Amino acid sequence: DNCILDTLGLKIGYIRYTSFGDKLYAEDLDYVLDKMQHCDGLLLDVRSNGGGSSSNVYNLAGRFCDQKRLVYRSYAKNGVAHDAFDQGVDLYVEPKGSLQFTKRIAILTKRGCYSATSFFTLAMKSFPYVKVIGDTTGGGLGVPNGGQLPNGWTYRFSVTKTLSPDGKNFENGIPPDITVWLQDSTLNKGHDDIIERGILYVKNGN
């Protein structure tokens, strides 16, 4: 879903992205971003996005990227010891497609954001014009693996760990740059505190 808000003397784009599970097509992204080019900033709402395909993380983040940037480092388990990991690999995002949006962007998050959404949020935090606003994501920064036991039980666990470019481990969730919780008192009046804080970021840069 997408729309354009005209408020505080600004034109602010709003995109609601509910799942990384469906394939992202370049022509669809071109269509949406073309509508946003004249906006002063963008709200990208990924609240309650449970994740999906990691390829969509790079396809989407590349549309908001101004230059090639290191976004995280991934380490694969290679032994039975708790700390047995390989040397790791650096992961980068770079501009993709024919259109990008690199003005101020507010990523709106909450605890219902998992897996690919946490990867996307961590990647976007590497862009200097992006702020994550809302609550900490639900986590899930590992590549899953699993199987089935002889008794029919299934199991699934992470076989990698992911660190931010400065070496921080956010497996339990990506913290926001600006913490905002929804308040019943304002929701009942038709206000969304997280969206409104995102609008202020686009306006003031903080």
C-alpha cells in the first residue's frame, strides 16, 4: 500500500510493506518510487511484517541506497563449540533498479517484525538519512536450518549469527533510533504516535 501525505507544508510518502514473502518485481518498485520522487521524505511501515525471502531484503533496500554500503557481517556455525564460527563474510547493499529514493526515510517498527524484516531494518540503519522509529523488532537474525526426528518431531534453529558493521549482536531485536510506543489515549482519537513521530523526523531531521 502507498499514499502521499500533505502535512506540515511537506509532501511525505507512505509505504506499508506487510511481507517479505512475495516476490518483488522491479516494475512494481519503479511504479511506486516514481510516485514518491517529488516527496520530501518517506515513511516505510514494516510493522507486523513477519519476514520472508532474504533476496527481497536486498532488492528493497537497494531502492533506498545512495552508494554501496556495508550493512552487516554474517558468520556460519562450523563446529560443536558454542563459539565455533567461521571467519565471516561482509554483506553489502548497493543501488538497484532505475529509481532510488535517498531523502529522509523513517522505518516504522515494532516487536512483530521478524526474520527478513529484522535484516532489512539492520541494513537500513547503515544509511545516514534513515531513522528507525517505534519499538525493537522481534529478532531472528540467523539463517534457519532444521529437520525431522525419528519420532516425527521437527526442529529448527539458526546456523549463522549476524553482527552490525560495528560488531553489535542484535539477535534479540533491532532497537529503534527513536523509541515510540502507541498510546491507547491517542489511538482512540485516530492518531498513530509512531507515524506522527516519523513525520517530525522527515520535517526536522531528528
